[in-house]
Amino acid sequence: KVKNVDYEKVGTKVKSGSKTFFDTIGDIIMFFFKIIGKFIGILLILIGASTLIGLFVGFFTVGILDFVNVPGIDFYEMINNTGAPVWLVSLLVFFVVGIPFFFLLYLGLKILVNNLKSIGNIAKFSLLGLWLLSIGGLFAMGVRQAAEFANVGSVNIKESIIPENSSDTLVVKMRDSELLYDWGEMSFGGMTLGVNENDDRVLVSDDVYFRIRQADDDVIKMNIRKDAHGSSTSEARERAKNIEYSYALDSTQIVLDDHLTTGVSYKAREQRVFTTIYVPTGQVLKLDRSTSGHIGRGIANDRDLYRSSMVGHTWMMGEDGELKCLDCPALDEMDADEAEGGKIIINEDGVDIDIQDNDEGFQMKIDEDGVKIQAGNKNDN
């Protein structure tokens, strides 16, 4: 005999048990979400607070406490041409970077503290306006700074000398700087700060190069071009005129400085010196090892040597304007050596690949003159 069952009561109990179970699961999930939320809040507070403290300390040490010898201040003066003092730039950077991290800190506090009072709309919009003004100020300074590199100005110095004996070897050398400087310090556009013999601060650069061309007569000539940037061509030319560069020229040797200097007041504006040496046909010359790293591009020679690879060899200017190597291995010897396995050279001068395999070969050369690729049967060359 089956007893009467209160199905409605049993259903209520089942529903109540299921609700209690899922509520417990939901509470556990919410608990973990709260833990994760608190962790994120703590992380936001740490990031925001540490950034604000770092900016605050940096602002006062760099922008306010001028007596603190902070590395980089001289670097700022070397490139700055906006007229803005370092403390003003530091203040604008403080606002641009600091205000977003302040709100990051505030968001972290809101996550951790449920009843945290709002800072108010007036404060929020005031900080937003200050942030936008700071961005605008830095942008205006950046535009003015960029304008200093808009134009290039050049000045040229020409020298010439008649060689006493065309058979004498003309030696090209570079003279090392005796200035006190350290290329490991901060630099801008290849420039760094140095001290001259009068203990005056000067800007020093090793952006000095030379190239060799054929003269149209029997006179050794030299054209020294000084380049600089400025907001206008006249200003750039004036800056170029104030580049100090020494050299010496006689019938047997040319000695060029391996550096240039200029006054700190002229700022770092990509100053450079490029010297073109014109030698007569038949003139023998040699590039001293001190010239390595300062040889310009595009010097035509019969061995296809590139820039620093020409150092140490003796050359003669040919009638076709191409330098002929007088002490290089014979071409057939070089071809025989290269034919054994070819060569792969990749350096600052470019890419030179020559691979030979039986009767087939592949050559590729990439330099400032462009890209040259040749492939196929060697008998077809």
C-alpha cells in the first residue's frame, strides 16, 4: 500500500536545496573575484604612487635643485633651442605623465575603499584641462625644436698646392683630437661635450669624412665643406661658419683633423665636415691607417674596394678618374683565391657576396651605388 505523498512539499525542498547549492557556488566565485579585484586595486595603487613619487623627486632634483649635478643637464642645454628652462620642461612632463597616473592611483583606491569620497567634477576637469595644456606646451616646444633642423647651410673652404714632384707619394692622414671628451657619455647627432685647451666647454663631433676625385689640372686641390642645420638657411650657414676644423696641406701629405668643434651656444645641429681631395692624373697617394672610419663613399678604384678597405694600399690616379692599386695582389691571383670558395662580406660598407660552384656563380653587391646582382654560368660573364 502506497502512502499519500505531499509532492508539493517535496518539490519545495528540492528547489530550496538546489538554490542553496548554487548560491554557495556563486558566493565562492564572487569571493575570488573580490580577491582579484583587491589585488588589481593594490597593483594600481603601487604603480600610480611609485610613478608619482619618482616624478616628484625627479622634478625637484632636475628642475628646481640646480646645484645637484645630474647627468643629462648639459645634454639638455646642448640640444635645446626653445628658450624654455629645464624646470619648465620638467614641470610640463610632470603634469603630462603624472596626471594619468594620479587617476590610476585614485582608481585603485576606489576599488579598495567602497565608501571613498569622490574628488569632485571641478577637480577632475581642472586636472584634465591642465593635462591638455601641458601636452599643448610640449607639442609647441617640439615643433619649434624640429624647425631647427628644417634647413641646411654650407660654407666652403678651398685650398690648392702645386706638387714639386709628381712621383712623390701623397699621404693622407687624420690627426687625433687632443680635447678632453668621452664618447661614452650622452651624445646627440654624433656630438658630445668636450673641453679645449682653454678649459672652455665645446661641442665635439667625429662626423668628418673625405673622398678623392680626379683634378682637371696638375694642381692638388682640396675643398672643405662645412654643413649645419638651422631654422633658416642663413642661420644654418652662420652656424656652419662657426665650425672649427684644422688641416695641413703640402706637396707630400695632407693632414686632416678627425673631429670638428664648435661653441656650445651653437647647439648640436648635425654639424659635419666633408673634404674632397682632387689629385692630378698620375699622382701616387696612400691612405694612412688613421683615415680608417673617415673615408667617404663613392671613391672609384680598379679593385672595387670600399671605404676602409682602401687603407694601407698605394694608389695612382688614372686617366679615367679611377684609382689604380699599385701594391694589391694581381687580379688573376685574387680571382683564383675567390674561385675556390667565393666570399661573403657583410659590414657597415654594405653587402658583397661572390659564390662560385664549378661552372656556375652568383654575385650580389649592395652599397651606396645601388644593388648589383649577377647569376649564371661563369663562361657567360
